[in-house]
Amino acid sequence: MTTMPYPPERVLEDAAVRRGLTPTWLHALLLPVWRVEIRATVTEGEDFDLIDRFLERGLAYGGLETVAELAEFFALEEPLVAQAVRFLTRTGHVEDLGGTLRLTPLGLRSVRDDRRYVVTREDRRKLYFDALTHAPLPRTHYDEKRVTYVAGDAPETGGYPRFTRVFPRTGFDHAALTRLATRTGREERERLNLPVALDQVESLGAEECVFLPVLVVRGVRGSGRPGLLVYSQIGAEPDDDLTAVVERAGHLLAAIETEEREAEHRDASRRAAEQWLERQGLGAHRPRRLPDGRHSVTLPASAFGGDGLPLTRVGSYVVRGGGFLHVWCADENLRKRALLARLELWLGPRKRVEVLDAEALVGQLARQLELDVPDLWQLRLGAERTGLRALADQLARLTS
């Protein structure tokens, strides 16, 4: 079963460093989604052909009313204009009143929006609605190259983290189809993968419940308020639409909170952290519960590098089961080396890097590792001293 295209540790880092949310719990869920096949009269928008655009604008704003007037005004041959007018009449943009031409409401709307609207009758398509609030999903979730929906009968998988299937409480709400008509803003409709207009919408009865893998990070914001972020397959940054869905799904939040209380009662996060430390040969070190609720372990500098943990573990998280462990080192010099190691990991596969992007990443890494933000020149010197030749060369190009 396809799940997430990136490790869960990355979303924890993103939440903590870039979003101001100190993570305390991580939940891997399969959110229910209704895939609904509909039939409707659809109005789609497309770019104007050049002649059609000018002819319609001439009718709308130029006071032109006949084929002859249009041909004379735009210096075109009458047969060409007549052919174009016949096409515009067939597509419902122009009506011919005994030789006098008028734009229809569809034509006027097309001129106003500078988009040629085309009405298709008996159009069939599939739409996606989240099954918790029955809100339509955005266009990004129609991208089959990036998003994989899990079938309802797909087997459960192991691994970390284990995804829990969330089932809808009711069947598909057909009123959600009616509510699509209220989505009138052009940008909003494009964002939701909706045509300009949907009329006479009818479900064909092929409503299928599929599941969308997400990672839900719950935690505490700087103000002390609880918060959550939802990450989907689209990318390792919060999915605002699905975050809003989960925030509105009261029964799901109640189930999540119950699961957290049970896990806390079992002390599951601490046990999983201790097992991981034992497997790394670091069983002498014990995780501790921070005031914000996270489990963290502070390791000596000797635990990193060589045959030990990779430097990139410093300031990051280890996810095991439903819990995670924050890995730390008090040695500032080691954390500086960790910053260089992470920067090399990011810059390595990139042939071209913009200075602003590199500086933004350095700032993010410095905050994550609780360091003063160095400039690229300082980092170049540090890379040279520690033998990171390729990184030093890239930083030299950025600072030249």
C-alpha cells in the first residue's frame, strides 16, 4: 500500500521549526474520501481564439451589430467574419435576430472574464469529497502522479508509523452536490477542480469510499494553545484544506484524544524510545519527558559520527510506533558540525542553488539546532576545516 513519499520525521521538523508548533503527538491516518461519479451540464472556460475574442468585444463594447460592421471595423473579409459568427452562434455566445447580432448572457460573461465559456451537456466526471465534512477536495488531490487513494479493501501494513483507517459515520451527503453551485468565485472553483458552472447535477450512484493517507501532528503553539497540522502526499508541508477538515471533525478529534490518553497511560512513547536506544547501543541513556510533553534524550558528542548515530540525527526525531523521540546533544561544536552535515545533504544533489534559498535553509537549521545563524562565508570556512570539500566548493560559488 502506498503511503507517504517522505519520512514522518520530516513533518515533525517542519511543524517544530517552520510552523511554530511544538509536536507532542503524531498520528498516521487514512482519511475517508467519497469518490463520486456525476452527470451534469457543465460550463468550462478556455482561452479565446484571437478573432472570436475581438468579434465578441466588438459586439459588447463597440456598438457593432452586423457581420458587415464587424468586417469593416476589424478590416476582415466578410466570409471569414460570417463563418466565425456562425461558430459563435452554435456555441451559444451570439444570437442572430434577423441579421442583427447580440451577445447571449454566456457571451457577455465570456467577454467580462476574458475566457471563452463552453457548455457541455451530459458531461460525466468524478469528484472527490472528504467523508467527514463532505467538503470538495482541491485540484491538487486529483493529481494521480502524486496522490494515491487506498481502496476500502486494501490490507493493513506494518512499519512506522502504522496507518489507522478512519471510517465515515454516514453515507455520502447528496446535498454536497447542490452546494457546489455556491462556489462562485473563479479562483475558488479552479482551486477545487470545479468547472465554471455545474447544472442539473446527478450522481450516477457509483459513490465509492476510498482512503487518503495523512500524517496529523498535534502539539502546542508558542502561546500555549493546542494546535494541529495535517500533512498529505502533496508535499512535506501542511495541507490547509485537510487541516481544516480534521479540525472540524469533532468525533475524530475525540477518538484521537482517547487514543493519546490510552498511550500515555501505557507510557508507550517512553517504552518505544527506550527500545530504540537499546538497539543503538545507547541503553545507558534514558529519555525524559519535557514540559511541553515531548520525550527527548540528550546524548554525548561521542554518540554521533563514525560508527555512531549520523550527525543529521541531532535536533531531529525518531518515530517508533505511535510515538517519537527528540534527539539532542548539548555540545555546541557538535551541533555546528550537524548543521554542516545537513546543509551538505541538502545541497549535494542540487546543481543550481539560489543564495536566498540557501540562507533560508541555514536559518531554519540554526533554529532547529539552537545556534546563532551563521552567514554563508562562515559556513564555507567551517566546511573547509572539517574536510567537506564538495560543500565548501558549493558555498564558495554562492559567496563569490
